[in-house]
Amino acid sequence: MPDAMPFPDATPARSPPEWRRRWTMWRNRVLGSRTFQHWAARLPVFATVSRHRAARAFDLVAGFCYSQVLMGAVQTGLLDLLAKGPCDADAIARSTGLSRDAATRLARAAAALDLAEEVAPGCWMLGQQGAALQSNAGALAMVRHHTLLYADLADPIALLRKDRSEPTALSTFWHYATEAEGETATRYSHLMATSQEMVAREAMAAYPFDRHRRLLDLGGGHGAFIKALAPACPALELGIFDLPPVLSGAASLPARVALHPGDFFATPFPQGYDCMTLVRILHDHDDDRCMQILRSAREALPPGGRLVIAEPMAGVRGARAMGDAYFGLYLWAMNSGRPRTASEYAAMAREAGFTRSQSLRTAMPVITSVIVCSY
């Protein structure tokens, strides 16, 4: 695999204004002062802010432990068990195969994160976060999948120093070629499908797909996005373009869905569609391959056609940690792709031949952002 292309030069690094440099240096000296920290923690006006910042700092230190508590609650079936009703430590121990002490430790840890709730002394049910997660098959699939990410992040500095041509746990899972068959393609597409529901919902709320006549989902896998879109747009003719072994696993699709086997980088995109979608596709690819996909879409779309890009993006207000921290390292471990800002996508779309790009607001930018390109 070729090395990743460097970040675009559209926004080159530059020195901050002098006032910004001085202000930031002064602020950091104050916040780092033990005297100020001691004083702020005891002054009523600042105490709430001080405690909040201290809690956030500790969350950064303990975040991996929190993730592992969640992993343990999912892998042992604790969330499923608590969803059935109140359980004591003995019941949890029997169900999870843990000792009573270990079951109690896990239940208390889960309760501290609102995954569980101690409704009576020594008796637990699902907490609010646990209830939200337990009903979300996509989120649970990603939690189970994170064992690969955690293996790669065990030594983050070694990962960042590694040549991106070297295999990682994540790259081995995600990078299957056109000849991939059976289990590899099935595992890939199942994870994509189960984690696609929320993305589809946000994209459909942001853009009126029913304004089009024919829509092609590029890299549509087993058809998760198309299955969500079909009942909402009953008059829309639909198609999916993806690798042959992926499309062979597509099932329960509406009769009006056409399947187009092909490869992003070796097959021209089908024509005759006035809308194309890229749902969680581009951020998985390096810039050169993204440009190839965008150019192919531009060539296949008619004048006035629309390309809708839906995926998590960098630099989004309220979702920066997801964009640059989570996906920044996730995609690095995957050996391909990077999170991009809406302005970076707009610049790439212009280079590919699109004359207009519009960013659409979504209710949950932590899940996805949407950009519509046209010419």
C-alpha cells in the first residue's frame, strides 16, 4: 500500500498573533499554578469550574479503564442480563462466569459509569447509559470491534513511529482486496451494516433524497443505507456499487435495488443516477484515492446531479474529540485515511470538478456530518 499523502497545503501552518501567544502563555501559567489551583478550589465562584476541570483531567488519565469497563460489561453479557431486571452479585457471577467478588467489582464499576444502577443495596439494573447502549446494535458491534484498536494502541508511540506500510491488527481486518471472500468480507460488511443505522438516520434528516429520481450508494456494502432509505423514498430508484464478494452477501433488499459489482479504483461508476452517496467511505482512504473516487463520481453524475458525503469529520463544533482524537488515531492504526474538515472536502471536490459544496447541519455531528457537492 502506498504511503499516506501529507495533509493538504490549503491551510499552511502559520504563527499565531502576538496577543494570542501572550494570552495563551499567561493562561497556562495561571492554570498550572498550584497556588491558583488551591485558591480556586476553595473560592465559591470558581469551585464548580475547578472541580469540573479536575474531573475532566482525571477522565483523561482514567479513560482507558473506563473503556475496558464498558468492554467487560459487553463481553460478559452484563448489559443483556441487567436489561432483564434486578440482579444481585450471585446472579451476575453465575451469568458471567466470574467470581462473586469480581462480579461485584464489575457491577460497581459499571454503575460508576452509568452503565448500571444500584437500585437497592447489592442489587443492580441497567443505568441510563447502559440502556441507551444495550438497545444499539451498532454501538455494541463497535465496542466488540475495539479489541483490535486497543491492541494497536497498547504502545501509541510505537504505533505513530511505525511505517504505515507495516500491518496492524486494524489494517489486517479492514483492508481486504477484490479477491476477498467468505468470512473476511462478511465480517467487514456485518460491522458496517450494524453500525450504519445512526449515520443513515442523520443523513436522511439532513438531506431530502426524495428530490431525486435515481440514487446510487457507492461502497454500499450489504445495503444498510439503502434499506433505511427505501421506505422513506418509495419512488426513488436505487442502486449499490461495491466489490463482488460484498454484494454477494446482500439480502432482503427491495426489488427496485440494482446491484453494480465493481472496484472504486478499477471500474467506472455506473451512469444514469442523478444522486450518489458516499456514506462513511472517504475518511477510510488517503488523499490520492479520495481524489480518484471524487473524480469518478463527478464523471458519472449528470449536470445538476448531487454527490452526498456523510461521515464523521474533523473540526466540527461539539465533536472535535471524536473527529481528531478518536478517528485520528483509529485511521492511523488502520494504515489508511484520515479525518478531514468540511473545508478540506470542499477543496478536494473543487479539484475533482465540482463547482459547489454545501455543508448541512446534523443533529448529532458526533455521529456524522453531511456535505453535498454539485456542478
